[in-house]
Amino acid sequence: YRPMLWKAAAVAAGMVVFFFRGWPVAQTAIVAGALLLITRRVKPEKVYHDIDWPLLAMFAGLFIVVRGFETTALERDLLNFAEGTPLDRPVFLSFFAAAVSNLVSNVPAVLLFKPVVVKLADPVRSWLTLAMSTTLAGNLTLVGSVANLIVVERARPEVEIRFLDHFRAGAPTTVLSIAAGAAWLEWWR
């Protein structure tokens, strides 16, 4: 596997270089992924066998829920609620986004906040705040991030990580890191 590791590292490094040169992120990532796919040496059957299908179905289900939210009056209600709150301030947006992230997971939470963030006074700072807070919020609870669910599944044969065990470790680190990030973004602009 060492040659595949070096190939992936070289492609990732090239991708980062193109990011910093201002190339479009989505297209650069697609080209990097395609490059890895067309030079692969692993049989597709092995890849399909190793896919965690229930986790993939759960993740797809989260996006279905988000789309359902977008097509109902709930999105309008969220926008109305946002107008009456100080979400322009990183501390408020951070902790509100963290709460939502732990209800629907961090990636769908970003999609839910899209109509709110574009209407805030400083969309650049608001997007940065949303990126920071939803990423760090994933550490609060097991369901805050799909990565947590993967870790728990992989660890299960050797150790059981319960919801409360994770919360005891995740709560203080999440609150402190989001508070530091929100303070930085408050000061930064």
C-alpha cells in the first residue's frame, strides 16, 4: 500500500497548491479524485465490500430531511427567527449553529443555514463562523458528526463508547474551541 499512499499524498499536495493558486475548489477536487480513480490498483469489488452501506444510507437520509425542511414553511420560520436575533455576531451564530449541528449533523446544518447566512450583514465573516462552528460542534455529541459514528462503529469490537462517555469528553472541548473561534472571528473583522 505504500505506493498508493505516496500517490495519494502527491495528488493531495498538488490539489492544495492549486487551491492556493486560486483555482476553483470543486473542480480541482474533482480532477484530483478522478486522477486517483483512473490510476487505481484496487479492484472495485473490494471497495464496494468495504463500504459501510447503513452509514451511507443514514447520511443520504439526512440530506432528504434537509430538502424536506427547505420545501416546507420551516425554512421561512427559521429566516423569520433569524431576523429577530443577533446572528450577525459570531458568538450567537456559532452556538446556534452548534445546536443545530447536533440535531441534524454538521454537514446538513450548513445547508440549513445557507438562506440565513446570505442575508446577514457580513456574509464572509458569517460563512467563516458557520464553517468553524459546525466543524467544531461535531465533537459535542456522537450524532454531531458522521465521523464520530464511524469511530464508534470501528471501535465497537474492542471497546464500547457510549453517548454519555463521548459527551463528557466532547462538551468541554467543543465549548472552549467554539468560544475561542467565535472570539477570534469577532475580533478579526
